[in-house]
Amino acid sequence: MYYDLKYMSVPLPEDVIKLKSYGDFDGAEKRIELLLSQELPEALRKRLEIEQDIIRIVGIDEYPFDFSKANSMMKKTFKDYQEHELSELKESGKVDWLYIDGEIHFQRRFLMNLIKTQADYEARLLVKEDNEVDRLRKQELTQNVQLMKEQGYRKVKIQLITSIQVKKEYERPGETVRVYLPLPKECKQVSDIQILKTTPEATFIAPENEAQRTVYFETTLEKDQVFSVEYSYINHVEYVELDPELAAEIQPEYSLGEELPHIRFTPYLEQVLAEILSGETNPVKKARKIYDFITTKVNYSFMREYFTIDNISEYAAVNLKGDCGVQAILFITLCRMAKIPAKWQSGLYVSQYYTGCHDWTQFYVAPYGWIFADLSFGGGARRAGDLDRWNYYFGNLDIFRMPANSEIQRDFNPSKQFLRADPIDNQRGEFEYENQGLPYAYLDVKQELVSMEELA
């Protein structure tokens, strides 16, 4: 059973909301089961079925630390820590929390988020982190901007190995498994995609034009089995210097619609957009105003699983926080509302210093065509005081990417049977037995850069 996430835009019954808000997840699940035993409108039934899985995900796995445990963790991490600080961080919205059975619990990555987003807490670490890799990454990005402006483009050949394996305690050898790993897909900047090796032999490799491209394995699970794919591709990115005065009078009218539940044109977002644009009509200037709002007002923050958020774009604009994907979805939504075509791209950020998941966007302005915006990289550059790099990520992208997804909320080819670990897109892979899909807490996922070669 694969869920259509558009039904998350259906309101939940009041009793379910009350129980969920208090953190009585057992009570909420019992109430949902009772409702599902009755005759209901089909849309409400589908919403409640989705909510059953959300409740299973959002509870103790996502928010494992009570106040006492979180305080102890803070004391062991930061010098001169005072116990009142955690309450103040909660009240100021700098740590993510919810109620579980009426008691406050903190999100599993609240400590990492503090260190990443709050400079004063990073400075107070009892054990200083090695920031050399982070420094080299920023240096690499700054150098990319300089090279792109000097040369007008960059072209690289990238070779990667990605793998997925079920953790030992959840391994069930002898059972049939269905496994998916992301692959580079056909898009503006990518060409010459080569699948070099799969282990074991792939059952199916999706076409290059799939919205969410994968390699698929279906086999009997062996003990300690690793599923992997090695591939290469060419990434060619051209530099664009946007001039608002060159924008065409007539702009295209595609990629402008809603995609429920997360790209939704709500009354609140309409008010936010009107305030952002202040009557501006030029499409380049409108997109830049939206970019500036997000990169200056929406603070970067680690997120709980996207599946547990009813409407990601409105969440970002209400809470003024979010990670790369949350910021990207808000940008796409506001652009579409402003009649600027916009769409999703995501996959991996790939460099010699770091390889991991990342999300970004494209928007369309005639006569330039599809151009890029990376909200989290742009916002990070601005916070670091690098205004040149901040400006660069409005209209441009670096070469350190593996695009696997061009849309959100799209099924795989072949279709997945159970709820995905990430129903929005696919960056790490998916793994399921015949009777259940596995969350990422049950899986080990790796991405390894083999080589990156600069081409003329």
C-alpha cells in the first residue's frame, strides 16, 4: 500500500488532535482505529490511515529525551552550563520538543542542532570539534564561485558508490526483500550517465527520465548482505548573471500549480508573499525578494522526519526555521504563487570533503530558462558574511551535486509496496520485506566518492 500524500491536507478530527498534542499517542491510535471502524468519507479515511503511521514515527523514536536526560546531555557537552538554559532554549524556539504523555521530550538531534546553528553554544563546547573539514568545504565553495565567474562554466566527471544494508538486529535472512538505491537522472546539468556495477545484480534500472530514478533489487536476503551501485556521470554547470532588465514581458505558465499537501497556496502564505513582493512585478526581482526573505528570515535547523509535518511550506513560514528541503519547498511554493515556474531538485552533495543528502530548486525566467537557487547554501553564506557566495546561489549552482529527483511525492519504478522511509524524495534508498517497509533507524546507508575529474 503506497499512500497518496495529498490526503495530508485533510483536517484531522478534533479528538485526535487533542490526544496527539498532549502526546497520548496510544490514545490517538485507539481513537483512529475506532473512527476507521465506522463509515467515513473516503478522503478522511485515507487521512486517518496516514496518521496511524505518522504517530508511530513521531513518538519516542523522534523525541527520545525527557527534560532530565536532555539537561544531563547539555551539562556534559557545554562548559558553564546552567539548568535554566534548557527551559530558555525551549521557550525561545531554539530546540525542538513535544509532549509525550504530557511530559516534554526533545528531538533526537537537538544537541547537534544547537552546535550547528548557535555560535555561542559551539564556542562553549567542552570537547572542541575538528572544523577543518568544514573550513575546507567553505573554501571549496568560495573557489567554485571564483572559477565559475572566470571561466563561465565548470564541467566534471564524478564517480560514486552508494550502498544500503539492514542493521544486524533487524536482519531476516531467507526472506524476500525489495531494495531501492537512487541514481543520477536526466536533467539540465547531467549527461553521460554510466551504471558501472551493481551488487548483487540489479533486478531493474529505471529510465533516466524518471522523476525519482532508482536501481531496484528483489532477492532473498543473505546474511550481512550489502546492496550497492557504482556509477559515473558528467556534471556541466554554466554561470548565469541575472539582469532583471532582460526579463521577457511574457513568461511561461507551467510548473505553477499546487502539489498537496506541501506546495499549497494558503491564506497565510498569500499574506506573506504580498508583504515580500510589495507590488514588485519583474520576475527576476520577485524571485530575488523571495530568495532574500528565506535566506535572511528562515533560520537553518535540523528537522524531524518530513512525513510528520502536515504542510512543509507553511511550517517554514510560520516557524521561520527549516533545513535545505524545507527552505526549498517554501521557495517553490512562493515562486509559483508569484507566477514564477519553480521545481525541485535533490540528491547528493558530492565533494572530497563531504558527501551527503541535499535539496535545492530550479526556477524559470525567460529568456534565461531554468536556473538554480540553493536556499540553505545561500543562507549559510550570508550568515558567514560571504555576500558574493550568497548572491551566487540565486541563479547558480556548484558542480558538487548528484541529482536523483526532479519532483517530490512521486512513486518509484517499480512501485514500492509499503510506506517509504522518506515519502518526499529519495536520497539514501529504501528497503522493505514482504510485510513491511523499514525506517532509516533500521538501516545503514553509505555514499562514497570514488573520483572527481575536472574536464575542459
